[in-house]
Amino acid sequence: MDIGGAPRTRANPKPMARFGSEYAYDLVEVSHLIDSVDSGGRWAVMIPFSGEPVFARFASWESVPRASTIGAWMGLDSSTWTSSMDRAMYQQAVESTRNSISAGNVYQANICRIRSNTFDPAADIMGLDALLAAGNPAPHAGALRIPEIGVHLACASPELYLAREGLKLTSKPMKGTATTASGLLEKDRAENIMIVDLVRNDLARCCEVGSVKAVDLLEIQQHPGLVHLVSTVKGEISSRCSWSNIIEATFPPGSIAGAPKIAALEIIESLEPENRGPYCGAFGWIDTDSQTASLAVAIRTFWVDGDQLKFGTGAGITWGSDPGNEWEETQLKARHLAKIAEQQWSQP
């Protein structure tokens, strides 16, 4: 697709968000402090892996989008994607991670790369979100647009970071990827169990003693073009813990860091040439009044950074990893969503 020609711009659209079948309008306030959500109301939440968090309180949550609030998506040129790591660089990063595992420094680390393409300033991220909702329905999908602070993000995440219902806290770490269930390897199962143990430890830091349990281990979930192994960890939030305490105890999500988490984060910092931005962070909503929340792990996520649209893709590396296979996994995770972003969309 040829996007050439003079740059086009559209009048700044008003802030809005979508999570599942709900659309948020009438922005009341924006904060960069997690403690803000404890003041009440329902907040859209974006906590990036790298960068400043955004908490946006909206007054109206509606079941259908308002007329003329979603702009067009112009599509991307499939030939102009670039990557923060080419194949050789990524495979070397996998080998370096395996060397760290061999040395006993870490058991598993998630190594990611960032793909970029030219962003048309006339395009609306909410139009891309509409494309993703139709072409890649995901259980924890959503989008956030706040032009005044430069936030334009569309997420098609299949992975739950945290859900809250009253004092019940749930996380569903996802590790292990293949095109079919028969393609899942023992390496995938071992990787999932490692991260389950990490998530149990994280939740134990903000939940009542003895309440944290792993259930439904290694469930196979089907998503467009992929299958994943998903496990569930539950706990009961300690009465002394606020949202600040919960995020401090569990962020970043273990599935996109590694185990042990601190050692894995050090490896990520040393090997990844571009910071992840919102990718691999947390994205969703928190409603303090009803004591409910749903936060996705911000994978399968597009965001605008200056004049670039970015998309992250990665793989969990263990001692059993093959560098070529891990590169192909990053390609597999990106392929379907990139094709969707290359399409055009306008309001019917």
C-alpha cells in the first residue's frame, strides 16, 4: 500500500477509551500517580514497561461508540517495517541469554524487539482498534486516545495481568506459543510453570498469607493463528494493600520479564537496544468504587511514538531455546497483526 503524498492532519479528536464492549468519554482528569485511582471513580490505566504511567478518569462509560468519535485508519506500507533487532542480532541475544542461564544467573528471560512503521498523522488509533476488534478479537483488548498528552494506543492482548473482584485478585500468566496444540513443546510447559511460581510469589506480597493458589495449570487457549498455554493464579488481597502496593508487588508482569525477575530485567536492559514503552506494561481499567479491575499485559499492542507507529514482539528464552525458533516465534506473533494494521478502515 502506498501512503505517499503530503502529510494530512485532522482536528484533534477528543479523549476516549474502549475496553471490551464499553466506550469511555468525557475525560475528567489525568494523573501520573497510581494513588489517584484510590480517590474513587473509574480510571483507564496505562502503566508502560518504560516511561510515565497514565491514569485517566472518564465520567461516561457507554455500550456503543458515539457518532463521529472514531476516525479513519489509513493503513501502513507493508514494505517499510523496521525492527530494533534484525535476525542475527536477535539470535545473538538469545545465545547471550542462554549463556546467562548456563551460568546460573537466571532461569528464563523474555527478549523483545520493537517494530516501527511510518505513522500517518491523519490516522486515528481508534480506527486501528476497530480493525483489530474485527480481525483479531482478544479477551483483554482495548484502546486509549488522549491527544493532549500524546497517548495513542491500541491493544489486542490475550493475556490477563490482574483482575479484581472485591478482595479477590487473579492473574493468568501466558507462556508457551505454537500454531497448533501439537506444536507445544516440553520447553513451553516448563517455561509456563517457572512463571507461575514467580506470579505466586508476586501475589503473595500483596495477598493474605496462605490465600495464593495456582489453579487450571497449562490450559491450552486458542487465539487467531496461535495457541498459548495459560495458567491461573488467585489470591485474596490483604486489607493493608492499596493499588500502589499491588502494582509495586507484581509489576512488571512476570511473563514478559522472566525468573528471577530482577535478574531477568537486568538481562533485558543489557540486550534490548530500544526501550519497550507501553509494550509489556499494564493496560486496562480500575474502578475503586466497585472494587473491580481488569488489567491486561500490554502485548499485541500498537502505539504512536512521534511520527512512528510501533509494535513489540518477543519470546521467552530458556536453556532449551533454539535461537532460530525463537526468532520465528517473534515473527509469528507479529505477522497476523501487522497485516491487519496494513488495512484501511473508516466509519461505516
